[in-house]
Amino acid sequence: MPDAHANFAISAVVTAPSPATSGTSLTVSSGEGAKFPTPPFNATVWATGTTPITTNAEIIRVTARATDTFTIVRAQEGSSARTIISTDQIMAAITAKTLTDLERAASTTQATSYTFALGDANTVVESTSATAINFTIPPNSSVAFPIGTVIEILQYGAGTVTIVAGSGVTLRSNGSKVNTSAQYATAGIRQRAANEWVLSGDLA
């Protein structure tokens, strides 16, 4: 599951790890621990007054937070442990992991007929059923997906998946096809308007 995020999650180190290159806790400026997301999350620590680069910065993983004190794991994402000192800057900034987490769309599995939920937006929903089942797109009045939502559907089991338009929903597809074509077939639905979706992929 991707880490939590927070805007403007930046502070200064006031109590450095001990030893400075291997210690596993640090403290940020008083009252500023709350600016950071709920652990776990990665953060970058670098020398104040500089731009963080590989030679003066370290990516750490914050595994716990007690007010302003962070429990940390050192040298994350290929960075090297450095001598962290008080006055260093620390920020829950975007790192390679942040983007990789986004690219790895979460997936859920369903063994019976299912109605899509808000948490399915921009993820993969797999059917593991051995028999035919339905995946239903609910009306916007029931589940308000953000316009542009995409949901990938994978027929992992032997049972065909039929994509069903819920009450008031318009479902469009080439040739009006709404069934996955075979085991391991994939299809996708994209929301064009509040109650309009387009289905494409390996359909029959």
C-alpha cells in the first residue's frame, strides 16, 4: 500500500541520531512533527543551505513518530548514510518510491458478482470466479467516482465477467460487447461523464 502524504512536511533536525551515521531516531523542531504524514513514510535529510544531492543527502524511512521524535531506518532507496547533525533539513519529499507506488496500481480480487466501489478507482479488480459473474458500475448518485476514473478488469478465473451498467448508467463499447473474452482477458472502463462509461479491451 502506498505511503501517506502531507503538504509542506518540512522541518529542521534539533536532536540528531546517535551515532550520527547509524542512529535510529531523531527529533525535529518543537511542534512540527504533526506536519508530517502518518508513518511509515520516506523522508530526505540534507545539509541546511544546500540543494539535496547524492553527496549531501540521505533518504530515511520513518517507521514511527512520538510527537516530534521519529524512529528511522537509514540509507533508503540507494542513498548512503551520512552524518546527520542538528540544523539539517528534513522533508517528506517526493522520491522514486513515491512515483513507483503510484505506478503499481493496487488490485483487489472478487470471487462473486460485485459492484464497483470508490476505492476501485484507478486500480485493477480481478475476478477469480470459476463461473460467470457480473461486475456492476453503480450510478453516480450511489458512488461519485471522479470524472476520468479508470478501472482495469482482469478475468483471472475461468468464469466470464459481464460488465453491467447500473441504474441510469450508460455503458458504451465497440459492438456493444460487455463480456470478457476468455480466462486472463483484461478490459478497462473509463468514466467520461457522471453516468457515462466506455468499456474496451479483450471483449466478446
